[in-house]
Amino acid sequence: MLQQFIDLDSATRDAPLELSVIVPTLNEVGNVQPLLDKLALALAGIEWEAIFVDDGSSDGTPELLTQIAQADRRVRMIRRIGRRGLSSAVVEGALASTTPVIAVIDADLQHDERILPDLYRAIADGSELAIGTRYSDGGSTGDWDEKRLKISRFATALAAPVMKTPLSDPMSGFFAVRRDVLLDAAPNLSSVGYKILLDLVASAPRKLSLTEVPYTFGVRQHGESKLDDMVALEYLELLLDKMVGRFVPVKLIQFGAVGLLGVGVHLSLLFLAFDAAGFAFTLAQAFAVIGAMTFNFALNNRFTYRDRQLKGWAWAKGLASFYAVCALGAVGNVGIGSLVYETWHGVALAGIAGAVVGSVWNYVASGWLTWRKR
Ligand SMILES: Nc1nc2c(ncn2[C@@H]2O[C@H](COP(=O)(O)OP(=O)(O)O)[C@@H](O)[C@H]2O)c(=O)[nH]1
Ligand SMILES: [Mg+2]
């Protein structure tokens, strides 16, 4: 009897794993156990494991997962410290798996785990990618209001040009994929923001064979959504990176956009100080330059470099280094401008050439000095 028990035990342990389910978590303590119970039920008959990727949850999620994983070999966890981002979490979870098939599901029970076996089987039967979709017959977004539906549809339409495999629901992030397909795409993934599924089909070297399985999006049971105002910006960053990232870094485009706004700020301040307040031109211009630099710094810190955002004392130090960088940029600007003017005698051409060289210098040097990668 005992012998039989031991054999049985080693037999189950030796059965090769078939499926890794990647679950990104950020403060999901109330959802972890219900999700695992549901996975166990849905995936009966499949050798599966769950890899949770936690980004420093403060509600006890990683502690709970540690406890659970001690008792259940099907559960693993990756803890990331000082990092954020759903996409990059999913990628790192997937890279830690060794199974032929990988699935991704939200922790909050909004994705219907009952279709996971269908997604898994679709891959086993030859598809390279199988997604859960809310936008086909039998699928639904549940109780979303008209406004949220419109936004989601608009975002989906924007995605069309970058998708090599047309998906009805690239936003859902509920899918299964062959591991080698994910690995092929991995070097090209942008990994910014939330939209890992879209990132995947835009980064894969070719069109993938696809199965879509309809499901109804559920209501969050515990905890709250982590979507914030930055999500829209991160989504645009992902699209831009997929469209032009091969040629120009997205951060340079953002830096340039902030710079253009800065020109507006500069001129407004100049007119305000010179015309309205009656300052001498030199003083008014100096005031405008400092104002525009401060504006550029603050905006870049908030948006372009929000992944390396400076706060408190570091903000002030960053501002000082940004002034220094811009001062050198201005020298370069004038130098190049003069050179071009002397050679070709075009004022506009010389002005633009100087501004471009100065701006690129500001971008490169501030990325290196002010918003240094930690
Ligand atoms: N590891 C990690 N998980 C995240 C992050 N942001 C969200 N999540 C998880 O991703 C899933 C979807 O997030 P959620 O806030 O529910 O997005 P929504 O369903 O679009 O509102 C949930 O399991 C979250 O816990 C993050 O920055 N890091
Ligand atoms: Mg959710």
C-alpha cells in the first residue's frame, strides 16, 4: 500500500509540466486563493503551474504567495523590487517558465478562467496564439457603460496598423501562446505599459496562426483597478515605439514635443515680462529662458522620464543639472548656428540647425546626467 502510494507520488511528480499560467499581481491579496481554486478546477487533467509576478505589493500578496508556494509546488513567485509595469512583469514571468505553452491571466478574476483549457487545447492542436475575446459572438465586456466601450473600441482601432496578426480584442491580455513564439518576439518587445498581447503580435516576426475564444469580462471581486491617467500615455508610447521605434527612440519624440511646448512658454513669458511688465529685453529674455527650462524639466520629469522620476531633494538637484546641460546646449546651438550661417548664409536654416543640434545634445546629456538610469 505504502509502496503504491510512493510510486503514485513519484509518477505525478515526474509528469512533465504542460502549461505555465503567468499572473501579474499588484495588491491582489484577496484574489490569490480564489484564483488558484478556480485554476485548479478549470485545469484538471492538465499539468500546470502558476507563476505569479509581484511588483512590491504592500497588502501582503507576496507573503501569502510564499505561504501557498511552500505547500503547493504548482505555485511559484517572482518578486520585483522598485519596478512597475504589467507588460514587463508578464514577460519576465514567461521567461522564467519552461513549459511548451504559456498562458496569461489577470489576478482579479475578471478573465474567465473556464476558457483556459480551450486556449490551451487550441495551442496543443496547432495554433501559435489563442486569445480570449470580448468582441466576437458569445463574448462580452459585461456591464461596461457606453463611454468605456467607446474608449476601448477607439483604442482597438488605433492598434490595427501595428498588428501583424489581426485580433478582435488586443486589449484583453488574456491569452495562451507557444513558448517558442513568445521567445522569438521577446527581443523586440517594447514592454511598456499594459498591453502585452498587442506588444506580442506587433513584435512577432510574422503573422501567427490564431484561435479566438469568446468570454465575458467579469467584475473585479477584491481590491481595485491599477489603471491610472498614465495608461493612455503608455498606450501611445507602445504604439509609437512599434511604428517608429526602429528609427527614433520614443523618449526623443516626447522630449522634442515637450521642447516645442517649451518654446511657447518661452515666448509667452518673454512677452509678459517685456511688454506687460516693461522689463529690459535682456532681463525679460533671461527670465523667459529660466522659466522655459524649468517648465521643460518639470514636464519631462513627469512624463518622458516618469520611469526615473526625481522627487524631493533629487528633483532640485536634477533641475540644477538640467540647467547646466541646457547651458552647454545653448553654446552648441549658437556655435553650430554660426557655422551654418557662415557657410550657407541662410538665417532660418542656421537657426533650425542650431536648435536641432542643441536639442539633441540636451536630450542625450540630460538622459545621461539628469535622469541617469539606476
Ligand atoms: N506585477 C504587476 N502587476 C500589475 C501591475 N499593474 C497591474 N497589475 C496586475 O495586472 C492585472 C490587471 O490589472 P487591473 O488593474 O485589474 O487592470 P484592469 O483590469 O484593466 O482594470 C491585475 O492582476 C493586477 O494586479 C504592475 O505594475 N505590476
Ligand atoms: Mg482588472
